[in-house]
Amino acid sequence: MKVSRLQRLRGRRGSVIFCLIKVPRAALKYNHYIYETFVDKCIDMKRPSILAIFLLSAFCAFSKKHGTAADAGQVLYKTLDKLKGLRTLSYTYTRIIDYPGEAYHDETTINAYLDFNPAAQVIGLRYQFSNDKFLAIYNGSESFYCNKKGKTIAVNYSPTLETFKNSSGLFNSYITLKNALPGIINDSAVPKMLYDTTITGRVFYVADITLKNKTLNSLGDYVPTTMELKFSYKLIIDKITFMPVEIIQHTLSNQDITKTKFSDINFAPASKTDNSWYSSSYENSYAAEKPAKSISLLSPGTAAPESSLAFFSNDKATTAISNFRGNVVLLEFWIKDCGHCIEDVPQLNALYNKYKSKNFKLLAINTHDTKNMIDFFIKKHGVNYDVLIGSNAIEETYGISGFPAIVLIDKSGTILYSGYGFDEKKLDALVGQNI
């Protein structure tokens, strides 16, 4: 509601305002259509009529009623029953990731087909996910991924639960809810609210669930966070079918939002052909993907390999690791969209400030992100140490397979330490002992 409108009401309709201020914020947000209609009617009246006050009062009572955990639990129970009763299902799955604080936005659309078959091992269903880039299939015993652009196929003949916990097509999906809702519904410590929202003229339930210091993985398991955070999961639920049409995951301390939308839902889709479920059916169209080359971090005692890099602040100023001989050098390999890389910046700054006046260099190496992305990260998170850019060949040379990776090099150019994540105490001690 615009301030100007409220000011007009405040000056002209004192009794109406008395009703308006009772409306919960959540209700104001998600019942905006009804709310706006009532307010517009009141503004048009020369005097606040008894009918208008009655309608607004009724609206306040309606909003409060639909804000209770009990009502949320009842709707979630019906949603869970609906999900448990599914046999086959097809829909269009759209995932939108919007992290404005990290200047990150991504959208993915997938055509999904689910066959809830108890005989299917591991996760209790078979699926086929596809779009113009890939085809991903799990047939109950093997899972495989066809890269449509590269015309390659990768087959996992013995998938486990771990295979699916971060599956892209299952993220914040119906299987996520089917597995997570029993615990959420029965846990009184998990805040739950219910209210309405209007989408293209139709009214839907909004079941708003708040999780503290944990999120959900693709299979609906809790995943603890490394920071104090709260997450809102808003389930937009069809009032007729009790099927969710959208899940909005929002980190409450910032503007990071992930939306998964379900459209073109078909409860009785045409069955997939038997041959479409097996990897052998695709061997003539796709070549076997070459196994990823196994790499591991260089071990302590190994000579630090030479490399050519450039300072981000002046990409024309090239350098090499050997140029810092005579100093203890800490290399941090990082990427912009990495939670631990963000969390480690204050500790890296502290280590740099502690030893920067001595024979110590801290070099943060990024070979993946664009210059604009790197610049955004440096400014947003207050990076004080040098950032280097260059070819990602250095990662293969040092055996980097994840982020952040830390390599500590002594004054003679020999590796003292290598590992993933920033172990502040250990690294501070090693730097102090060797500086």
C-alpha cells in the first residue's frame, strides 16, 4: 500500500484505519488483491459506512485465521497425501536462482516425467528429465546423463542416495516435499503459517515454513549451514488439487531467492516406451563420456610448479610464483559463487594484515570468473590482498578439484601445506613458524 494512500485514509477515515492496522503483514502482502479492493471502496465513500467497516473487520479476521500453524499443518497434510498418492506425473519444471547480492542469476527449464514405483531402488521412483541441452534418466537401477551438445553419455550403474542428494532436476521438487513434509508437519519447533495469494485471478494457499540454520537437499534431508541463517520456504498450493505450483526459497537475511515452478501438470501422462529407460538404447546416438582425469592436490614437500599469472588490478603486469621466492606464499584458489570462499575473506584479510609487513605474500587466484564478477566480489567482500588471474591450467598443475583450495609455499619454493578450506589456526601457525 502506498504511503500517500494511507495518509489520505488517515486524514479522512479514522475508523477505517483502526481496522487496517490490525491486518498482519503477511496477509497484507499475500492478500493484496482483496485488501486493495476494500481500500479503494472506502476511499470512494464520502463517509465510512458500517458495511465498509464490517468488510474490513471480516478481512482482518480472515487473515488472522489463515495465519495459524494449525491451518498450515492441515493444508500440508493434504498436500502430503496428494504426493503420496501419485503414480505417474509429468510437468514443466522451471528453476530461477536470483542472488542480487552476488550478482548471480540463472534460469533452467526441464520437462519432467516421474514414475513413482516402489520397486525402484534407492529413491522409490524413476524419472526422465530433458531439455535442449541434456537428457537425464534414472530407471530404478542405473542412472545416466546424455549431453545433447557434446553427444556423450555418462552411465552410473550403481547409484546411491548420495547420487541424488544434489540432483538438479530434483532440487526443491515434489520428491523433496514428499520426503521432507512428514518431519516438518510434526515438528512444532518449525514455524508454519498459512495465508492466501492471488495469481492471474486465482487464489492459492501459501504455506510459509521457516527453517533455522538448515536447508533441504534434493531428497528432502536437512543440510546444516555453517552460518546463523533463517530460510523461508513458501509453498504456493492449488486449493483444488493441493499440489504445489511453486516453491520460493528465501534467505531471510538477504535478498537471495530460488524459485521452482511447476506448470503443465499432468496426472495421467502417456507412458514412456520401455526402451527409453535404458542406457543401451542411446549407445548409437551418444559416445561414452571419457572418465574424468583423476587429480589430487600436490603434497607437502613437493616443489611448487611454475606458472604465469597477471595481477587483477593491472592485467598487463604478469608474474610467476617463482618471483615471490624468499617469501612465505599462500595461494588461495577460489571462485565467486562459493559460500566458503566468501566466508574465508575476513580470515584471509586478518592473516594478510598480520604478516604483510614481513616476508609474506597472500595471492588469491581466480581463473574461472569474468573480470566484472571478480571486481564485484572484491568490492562487495572487501578483499585486501592481491588477486591474480590467468589460465586454469594452473589448477591442473596444482591438482585443484574444488574450492577454496589452499597451498602454502615456503621461502625456498617448497610446498608446506595443501588442503581444502581455510584452517585459520594451522595456517597462522605455519606462516609464523616459517616467515
